[in-house]
Amino acid sequence: MTPVFAQQGSGDMDNFIKELMGKMTIDEKIGQLNLVTAGEAVTGSVVSTDVEAKIKEGKIGGIFSMTTPQRVRAAQELAVNHSRLKIPIIFGMDVIHGYKTIFPIPLGLAASWDMGLIQETARIAAAEASADGLNWTFSPMVDISRDPRWGRISEGSGEDTYLGSRIAEAMVRGYQGDDLAAAHTLMACVKHFALYGAAEAGRDYNTTDMSLHRMYNEYLPPYKAAIDAGAGSVMTSFNDINGVPATANKWLMTDVLRKQWGFDGFVVTDYTAVNELIDHGLGDLQDVSALSLKAGVEMDMVGEGFLTTLKKSLEEGKVSEADIDRACRLVLEAKYKLGLFEDPFRYCDEERAKQVILNPAHLAKAREAAGKSFVLLKNDQQLLPLKKQGTVALIGPLANTGTNMPGTWSVSADLANTPSLLEGMQAVLGNQVKIIHHLGSNLLDDTAYQERATMFGRTIPRDERPEADILAEALETAKQADVIVATLGESSEMSGESSSRTDIGIPAVQQRLLAALLKTGKPVVLVLFAGRPLTLTWENEHVPAILNVWFGGTETGKAVADVLFGDVNPSGKLPATFPQHVGQVPLYYSHKNTGRPLAEGQWFQKFRSNYLDVSNEPLYPFGYGLSYTTFTYGEVTLNATELQRGGKLQVSVGVTNTGNYAGEEVVQLYIRDLVGSVTRPVKELKGFRKLRLEPGQSQQIVFDLTEEDLKFYNTELEHVAEPGEFAVFVGTNSRDVQEKHFSLR
């Protein structure tokens, strides 16, 4: 087709946009800062109005939650054929862990510790979404969270700075590829900037308060990693930082993001975040819109505060034309980089959509990703894998609900055609295994709570008969089986946005079902659905085998069958600590020491940092995960006892598969700075390798440690490596490690 604008190489971008902006009125410039929703996917409580008229008037810069080439083309045609300057629209969506082909929830993907796989899932998501008319995704979410009460821990990569940073890079590269103007890529939007995962009490949208030292060392690095990987946009967070909400925080948006980190993309708010500054107590809509613009925000999501107040603020001197120009330019630059001025319809290819979306290769990758995300938490006497014979009783409220398998924040999933666990297992096993099924119990005792936990079409049927009657039927079903697979835990919407929980255990009615199933004397496997770390102390003590499957996406059912019956050996490792009790939260491996530390392996000692009723230890530590095979580590060796500045230290270990199954192991390396100018964590992840070994096979793993790995932000926020003594730890998780020492000179 004929381009609407004559767009040349990227070197001409400045001149192109300067010329375009020279033709724009103030109203048209402000219009570019307005992001509205078409309302196809429910991601917030407000739906935009009069969208068509506003497009024609040049009052919309972007639309999200509008999909399919036909709809996107129709909206884009309004912009490029009926608005005065024919400026194309950018189209975005919450493509979080897949578009139509849904991959495991991000916390589950993080459990794979497989950066190539994670990047590939983002690439596939970009291929599908861009084929359906989109060119912008509100992902990756890189918020560090150490509080599993917070529902959105499911949407991030867990508790660790280093692992989170590597995943952030992989996601950005997967979405954006090497060329943003290519029709199969999406512009990434790193979110939520910043510190959103540290909301007090684990309650969504709540206050965040922390020192600069903690920010720079523990929470900010994944955002910076995403920026360094080239993320084209950033989304503000809902919380306040140093007393100023992120959306109005000039220190955060301008001083840190742009001046310190050199970010040259544009900043968009979260859903109605400008308007919400009113409730934060920063003024009326005009006041907060001006504050946000001047802080460094370029695009206002849904609230239309910019659209309706900035011109008045300009006339009153509360903002300058330069402020508006800066924001407008950055939005236009994003559209230029996406190639929209050259061809506004490059993402509207109906034939490509038919070929790409949910194609067999994508579904195969989703099945693989799900299997690699599952974490085997317990496997007494090698109960798993199960034999492909006999009768299996599949019992529990998560057994036959396809709508819950994609997990939270899968807004574009085809829920009507997603197989349930029961259907997926039947498809994989055929007539090899007889599968019998029963609901077993309701998801929750409380009907109203269950309604809150199954919103957005994620319904789980309720049986309103007395619990005893339901349980009696379930036990009759169980009696007919050789093995019981209990499918319990959370529904998909028990985690995610606005899904905080104070009790992070398996719901009581399900626990009662599990206890009754165990009393049958038959082997019981707990297939655990969860969007967060759960408290499983009783389950760990009593259930012989526990497989945590998170929410595995479109192909969950088949992937669970693959792992339960041994076609796939589980290799997932926890990206977040599982506490014994919610009262230990926040509990994470890279904590600081106290002046009165409790000796490792001890419980109570008076006048030491501990509890009267529960030990300090987690139930399952960060990095933990079992396999159907066994891996034996040789002695860890260092090639030197001193690391010279500018040089490298080699840390080596041999790993052997000493079991009977081929399997994958994640070898993890941690360090500790033993003496510093500030207190340092007891362990910090600084490297990992995922390797596959056949039975009897060995491999030597070598990590290179450099001065860069030892750096941290000191009290002056200088990024330094201080000379002195260090410990290095290598092992299968953050707890079970070998320790060696070296020094930096």
C-alpha cells in the first residue's frame, strides 16, 4: 500500500517528527497523550466512551484491548483517513504470558530457570498478538515480591534480583526482537515502575516505603535490566515512593529513569493512575494531571485527565508548552520506531493471523514450557512417576475446569476451548489408564468468597449439598482407584491483581478432603494449583507426593499428564520461598544478618532473632525442586583464592546424574560479601546453569566470577566492589550448597 507518510531511515526521525509537530495544534499534541480502552478485555473498572469521535478529532494517541485485524484496521482507518493530520494509533494489550497460546503464569515460567525458553514464549506471544493487530504489550512485569500475600506475585518472577533481571532481559528481547518495525514484534512496556511488589501487608495498591539502599540493591535492578535490553516503554506503579506516588514522582521518572539510566522511550500510567492521585491526596484532576506530566509521564491510561485539563493548565502556567511537546515527541517517536508512519496497517494481516495464532508449533512449545515450570516438592519412595496402567481417581475442584488452566491475567485466552486437566489427561493417556473423576469438595466453604475467586469467566461449579454427602461420594470414587490424584489449591483468580490473601494455605474445605483421601490408605499425589507460594506444612508432613503445577496455560492438562506419568521429568526450581507459616512473611533467602543471628539449623534461643512457635527456616527454600532422578555434585573448586580487579575467578563443579532417568538440573551459584561498609545479604544469586544429563552422565560446570558480580550500591549510591573476603556457594538450591572462600584485592 502507499505509505501515509514518507518515512525514511531512523536517522531522519528527528526531522520527521519536528516537521510533523510543527503542524500540530496544542489540542492535537495533547490528544497523542491520551490512551483509551476499547473494553474487549477486562483489565480495569472504567471503559472509555466516544472513542470513534475522539479518533477523528485527533484526541486519541493509543487504544488498548482492541484486537483482530479487522477491528484494528477500522480504528486505524479513522485515524489516518479522517483525522486532520492522519497520525496513526498505537494498539496495546496486556499480553502477559502468551496471547491466544497461553504459557505458564510468569511465576511459573520463572520456575523453569530457562532463559532461552522464556525468551521464546515472549517471541511467540509477540508473533500471535502482532498478527491480531497489536504492536504494544504491557509486559514484562518485573516487580520483585517477597510477600506471597500479594496476589500479583503470580505475574512476576519472584523474590530474587538477579533471576528477575535475567528474565526481564529475556522477555524484552523476545517481544521486541532486533527490529521494532518488523510486523511480528511488539514494543515492550516494563512495569510497574517502581517497587510495586513491596506493598505493605501484601495488600494491592498499598503504600511502599523503603530505603534508597534497598531500592538500588534489591528492587530497581530488574527494571534497569529491562531498560538496558531496550524496552521501548515503561508503566508507572500505583504505590507511593518516598511519600510521592510513582505517577507524580519526578525523582523516579526523570532523575532515575532518564538521567541516571538514559531511558529514551515513553512512560505510560497504569489504569486511571493519574485520577487516583486525587485519592492519594495530591489535588484535583487538573492538579494531578499537571504533576504527572511534569514528573515525566507521557501517556495517560483511560483517565483522560491530560485530555481534559492540560490545555487549561498551559493557559494558567501550571505546565509549559515544552512539557507537552516533550511528551508528544516521545509518543510519536515510538510510533515511528514501530513503522506506523510508513505503514499504519502493517499489523493488520488476516491471513497471517489464521496461520500464526494457536498453531501446532506454538501449542507444542506451551506444553513444553508448562512441563518445565512444574516443581516437584516431595516424592516419598518414588511414588512418581505413575505407571500407565490401572485406574486413577482425579478428585478435587481443579480437576475439570478448563477456564482456570490459563491462570490469572490471561485476558485474551480462549477459555471456552481450553482443555481441563481431566480432558488433557484423557487425551494423553487414551485407554492406557482409566480415569475416574469427582469434584470432591467446593473450592471454598464461603459462596461469596468463591464468587470473588472465580471472576471473569473462571467458574468452578459448586455443589450445594452438605459437605459430608459430597465427601462420601468422592471417597466411593477413590475406592475404585489404584492411585488418587488430588487436584487442589487456588483457582486462577485467587491470585493476580486485587487478589491479596491473608491466609495463603489450601482452603480448609479442600484440606478436609485431602485428609479424608489420605485415610483411604491408597497412594495420594497432590497436584497443587497456585499463583503464589502457599503454606503447606501439614501437606508436606502427610502427603507422599506433591507436584506444584502453578497454572500452566493452554496445555496444562497434557503437560501434567506428561509429568505425572514420566514422559517428562520435572525440573522446575522455586523462584520464591515457601514459608512454613504466613507469620514468617516476608521470608526470602537473601536476607541480612542481624546482630543476634540464630545459628543455622537451630530453633529457639532466648535473645536471638527467632520465633517462639515456628523456626526461622522456610518449608521449601528459594531454588528448591526435586527430580525423578538424582544429581550428585563433586567438590567445588576455585582456580585461585584471590580475584584481581579486571580479572576473573573460575568456580568449577562436576555434576553427575546418579539416578535412573534423564533429567535437567539447575546448578546455582551464590556469593556473600563477608565484610562491607554496609550490611550485606547472607547469600546472593550470581549465576546458574541449566543442564540435561542422561543416567550416568557427568558434566563439569564452570562459572566465571568478575569484579562486576561483587558490586553493590554503597551509602553514597556508588556502584562499587569493595576489597575483602567473600564466600561462594554452589548447589542445587539456596540451602543445600558447598561453600568456598576467596578475596578481592
